[in-house]
Amino acid sequence: MYNPMYNMMRLRSNRPLLGAAVALAVAAMAPVLARDQDSKSSLVAKELTAALDGAKLESIAASDPARPGEFVAALYIPGGQLLVVSAKYSAPTLLVDKIGKKEYREVYMDLHSASVAGTKIFIQDQQADGLAPKADNDMPGDGWEEGTKSVAFEGAKKAKMTDAEYDKAFADADARYAKVLSLLLAQLKKSGT
């Protein structure tokens, strides 16, 4: 025998389960969505790595036109990491010449090992996809080193920071990283390689 009241009651009793299932699905997707939405460097990193793949390059370097004597360089490990350095160099004409000759790996090595003290920024983009506020699963977090300070983006607790300090450190690092990647991408497009 058909009882419409029974069917309505049964449907209503399943609503909490449906709501919980939807909430669980949204919560599971939140880290993935937050990673791309929160990162200014994500799109630029993906564009740069695609361009490096297309040009079959594993390194790129450029001067920073806004900061005379400062250079940026990246070492790309396809399917893996993007290691990026930004620093002042005491013999800028030497690096300008190397960039002109497309000796990008040498520029990277020079900046990494012989930059002007206190000017170096080193970024470890673990998945070559832009900085992420927190690592996925068991992956190591992206890293940011500037002078004597370093942050592994694996969460505020691991970084021994308050949430506000951690969020600010991430936002500042991500914005600067996006600018550095933009310089490298512009150099890659300009050089035609």
C-alpha cells in the first residue's frame, strides 16, 4: 500500500546523510581548490615549466630590470622540481654575457654559490607548480630561504609560527616568487628558445 507520508518521512530522514556526504566531498576537495586559488605563482609556474618543456630546456636566467645588478635563475627537473635563485652579483656584466650566450645553468650556479652576501633568495618548488601553503599528502613542502631565514611550507605548526605569521610569510613569498617566475618566463619568450 502506497503511503505518501511514509515516503516523505523517509526522504527527510536521509537529508542529514546527504548533507553530510556533500560536506565531506567539499571538504575533501578544499585542499586541491585552495592550493590553486591561494597561489599567485601557480599559473606562472605551470606556464614556465610548459615553455621549458617545449624548448627542451632545463635552466633559464634573466636580469631584473627593476633592480640593477640583480639576477634570477632557475634549474628545472622535468616532472619534479623547480629550483629558483634570485640575488645580486658583484660582477653583473659577467652574468649579462652568460645570459646573452644562453649559459643559463652557469648563471644559476654563479648566483647560488657566489652572490652578494645577504641578497640571495632560494626557492624550492617541490612539484614545479608554484608555491603551495601546505604540502600534499606525504610530499615535502615547498621551501623559501632568504638570508638567514627559511620556511618550509608544511603548515604553521611545523614552521613554529602563528597562523597569521605563517599566512603572511606564505603570501609574501608567493607574490615575490610569481614576480621572479614572470621575469624568467619573459626571458624565455624573448630569447626564442
